[in-house]
Amino acid sequence: MHGYSTDSGERRVVPLLLASVAIALAWVSSRILAVTHLFVPWWLDAPSSLVFYGALNALFDRYLWRNGLVSKLGLVRIPNLAGQWHGYLLSSFDGHEKRHHLVITIFQSWTQIAVFFTTATSMSRSCAAVIQVDDPEGVTLIYQYQNQPLADAMKTMHMHYGTAMLRVSNGGCLVGDYYAGRDRQTFGRIYCRRQLRSPQSDAESVYAASGAKGTASRLRITDIINWTVKLATNVRLQAQSEGLI
């Protein structure tokens, strides 16, 4: 995964709040140690506010930011987009006449994100992203991607870069446009809806199995690539069964 930026000011406020809580926890733990007459080894700096802050920050980044209560308190405005989105796209390549089945899988923490975009002929992965929450037209996900055609794609398809801008609707849909890079020079419209949890392809389970951080090992990265290729194959089979290709 990679970092993403946002126009929400929460990333300036939340760290200060976590630091305050960490200092309070360090003070409470010091009082408990004093009352119980417990001593820690010389090599363990405890109670340490830095340790508490590191733990709270990691916990918030992975889990707490998704909590509904945190959102209701106004601490977090960034939407949780993690999951699998199914839909279709219309491309200028064929004059917007044909629906191309797609699957968008998003892995997200409070500070990092990865967007996998899979069709019957290619798959792409985000390189950089922005989530805008103050846009008058609604929450918007903007990301740059690198697209890689599958082995059996048409010869005219090549690896290229592009940009997608998707708005989050109240009905739980992602709708927007994409623009391919110089090599393709195509553009189109994307429509997709978030799916229910699936034991086979649930984003959260794959996220946990593949490692949550961008510093994942080579083995974990290989697992993600293999999983994406498998997903692309399933998309192709589904598109064929529906007569889309």
C-alpha cells in the first residue's frame, strides 16, 4: 500500500489527541507501579508516553478510525472505502457502446491505500491517491494508476499510466471517469457498487493475509499479485458467461 493525502484537517488534530491520551496513560501506569511497588528492568523504559503513543497510533491507523463512534464525534471524516466493488465501464475505445465488467478492490487504513482495478483484459494498481471530503459534489477518490494488460489481451494494449476520479454516492456507489495515458489515449465512465463480504475475495481478509503495511515482504507482494491475477481470470470468465466479450 501507499500513502494518500486528504483535505480533511483530522490528521493534524488526531495525533495531538493520541499524544494527550498517551501521556495520561503513562501517568496512570506510573502511579500503578508506585502503589504496587513494582519495578521494571533497567532496559525497559516504562512507563513511556512514546510507547503508548506508538501503540495508540498503530491501533487507530488500522482499526479505530473505522469505528462509527469516532466518525460521529467528528474526529474522522475520511470514508472507509475498503472492500470489493463490482460494476462496469464504458470506454471511448469502442465508442462507449459496450459495457466492460470490472472489479475494484480497495485496501485502506487511515493513512494508506491501494486500489486494484481488474477487467477481463487488464489489471491496474494505484500509484498515488487523494481523498477529498470537502468537495461540494461529495467525497471523491482521485488516483493515478499503472495498467498492465493480461497475457492474452489484444496486441494493441500496452502498459500505461492513467488517472481515475470516482465520486462516492449516497447509495454506496463509485461513479466517475478515467483517463488513460499517452500510449492509450482513451477515456471512459465507471460505475460500480460495493459488494457484501465474501469468504473468497473479501478485501479485509486478503488485506490481513497479505500484510497491512507497504513494507510487506516479497512473499506477501507475490501473494497479492497472484490473488489479483486470479481475480482477473474470474472477471474474464464472468464476462464471457454474460456475453460481454
